[in-house]
Amino acid sequence: MRRLLEISLAEDGHSVFVASDAEAGIKCLRQEPADLIVTDLKLPGMNGLEFLQEAKRLNPSVPVVVMTAYGTVETAVEAMKAGASDYVLKPFSMAEMKLVVSKELDVQRVRDENRSLKEALGKRYHYQNIVARSAKMQDVLAIIERVAHMNSTVLLGGESGVGKDLIARAIHQNSRRASGPFIKINSTAIPDTLLESELFGFERGAFTGAIASKPGKFELADKGTMFLDEIGDVPAPTQVKLLRVLQEREFERLGGTKTLKVDVRLIAATNKDLRAALEQGTFREDLYYRLNVVPIDIPPLRDHKEDIPDLAHHFLARFIRDNEKEIEKITPAALKLLMDYHWPGNVRQLENTIERAVALSADPVIDVDDIHLDSTGPRSHAAAAAPVLPEGMTLEQWEDEMIREALRRANGNKSQAARLLGLSRNALRYRLSKIGVPDDNS
């Protein structure tokens, strides 16, 4: 019977190990972890129940199917109580045994998948220089975990100061390109007339002052990662060349004729709504979809305030070390002040606030008086105190309501409603589609 089971189960693609008694079976289990155990209850020496208990001690999750022809069904029930997954009464057909084996392996597979999912859901991701305990930031890091090893283009969205450069660097450092260069360029820091030559390089004589050839950032980033910040501000002519690099992985230097091939992963970032730029015609639609392969939206600090204490302590430790100052801690009152603030400048503003507190503090602790926050901004105190939106309404809800109000005032005429709102007809059409209002071209 043992030989018959070995041959039959092996024909179904299983790797089968056999043992003539419990002692040999235990030795085998210690050497080769099993996905499933099939055992008789009547064995020489150690009996089947004792073998079952020892096998479960070695691997509590392994399913065990017992065979019995002795006594009554109560014997098999006793085995089930001891941890067996199922039993088969002898005599049995091979089809019956295969069915039980298949069922138990399927059940175990589902259990393993559920356990893996639970572990994944409970996993906390950690990346150098990124403080992220909140659920929203852990979601961002989970996406990094999944896409870092890929070559797909990533588009980072979010307000200024949320840490897009740190996220881009984390993607690069955890990718297969980590040993290659990480080249960063900010589109707004370079005049439009120079951005193309900065990205793609130029040949000698390409323009006045080009006394020697110079490689561009894409050449320097070959076999590595290019981080292009503020992609929404790239001028239209440069957008065309960017699209070609993404599609063909090739370009020519400014003033050159030789086609250069590069192997570069692009990570782009923007604090603008690129979909709105599409409506306004300032950003190419084909380039947008080439960039938006893996979008990652980084939430503003006000949406994950639970990270503020950890961020504050992280920055404090760094600035204490850099400035060689003896500061012990931030007081609870100072932390509460930080937690209550709305942080329009996001994490970068918090970092600057802690740096200023460390620089100016004369005491061994950072207290409320050391925290200097812009409480009014450019507006008056009265304007700052007034709510920006009606209470209980989000910006998106308020915008939808304004669109509906404009339609009411225009008696349903969408062209007139667009004029009332100061929008183009196409921009209004896009917003109407978002709120489910059909466009009848009126």
C-alpha cells in the first residue's frame, strides 16, 4: 500500500517521501519539511496517534490525513481531536485518497495565502530618512515596496514640502539600479531656454558660448535613475523630447546629429494638477499618460499629523548632532503646539521650524517659546480666523456645488455657466463628467 501510494501520488506531480514506521517518519520530517502527511494509525513501535502528536510538535500547521481500518470511526475522531485534518477508512480507492489529498493541500494553500496577506497588512515599512508611522504614509511606502524593483516610470504628486525627493531617492536605493547614478533636476530652477540643453546636452557651437560639448543629465543618469522635479513646468518643446526619451530611450544633443541611446528610469514629480494642465493645453496628453504609469500621491502633513512627534524628534536629533548643542527634548506643550498647527509648508516647514528652535534655544529643552510659527501669513487676523470653506464641506464638494449653482443661474446653458465660473468650455466639460452631469453640447 505504501508503494502504491508513492507511485500514484507521484504521478500527480507530488514529491513523495516514504517511511516504514513512525521513527523513520519523524527522522524524514526533520530533514525534509512536508506540505502534507499521510499516515496509518496502526504502526509498529510508536503508534499513529503518538506519531501525529510528534509531527504536530515539529510543524503545528502541517495537515495530517490518517488511515484506519481498526476499531470504529471513534478512533479516527480521536485522531481528529489530536490534530489530524481528515481521515480515510480502509479499504479505500485511490481516487478517494487523491481527492482527500488534493482538498487538504488546497485548504493549506488558502491558509498560507491568508497568513501572508495578514502579515503584509500588518507589516511596517522602513526607509532611511523617512519617518512614516501613520497609515497614510505606510500606504505610500507599501507602494514603494512593490514598484522599486521595476523599471516603470513613477509620477509623484503632492504639495511642496511633502518629501517627494526622499520618496524618489528611496525608490532608487531599493531598485536594481541602486548602484547606478541618481540624477536630480528641478525644472523651475533652470530657465526655459537652458532646460533642454541641461537635460539632453549640447555639441560645441550649438549656441553662442557653447565652446565645448557637454553631456546632459540623461546621459549622466544612464543605468540609473533620473528624478525630474516640477515636471508640470517643463516647456512644450522640451515635453516633445521627453516623450521621445520615454518611448524610444533615445535622443540627440542640442546641435548634434548622433542619436544617443540611454537606459534610464524616470521618476517625475509635480505639485500641480496635471489633469488641469491638460485641460488648459499647457501639458501634452501623450506625455502625461507616459509619465502616469505608477502614480504615487503623497499626503500633506496636515493629513497625517500623527507623524509630527516622530518627525520633530528625528529633526531634533539631527540638528543637535550637526550643531553640537546639548538639548535633551521637546516639551509636551511644544509638541502640542506643533500638532495643532496646519503646516502649509508641510514637512519642510516643520524641519525648518525645528532647526530654528535648536539654533535659538538657550535652554536644554525646546519649549513653546522656542517654536516660531507663521500664524497669520499674508492675510489679516480676521481673514485667517474665518473658515475657507463652509463647515463640514470639502473643497471638492464646494466646487461641485458652485458648478451646479452656475448651471442653475445659466438655466442649464453650459457655455454661459463656463463664463460665469471663469472656465473654458472644455474645463467645465471635464468637471461635469466628474459629478455625473451629461454633456449635451449646450
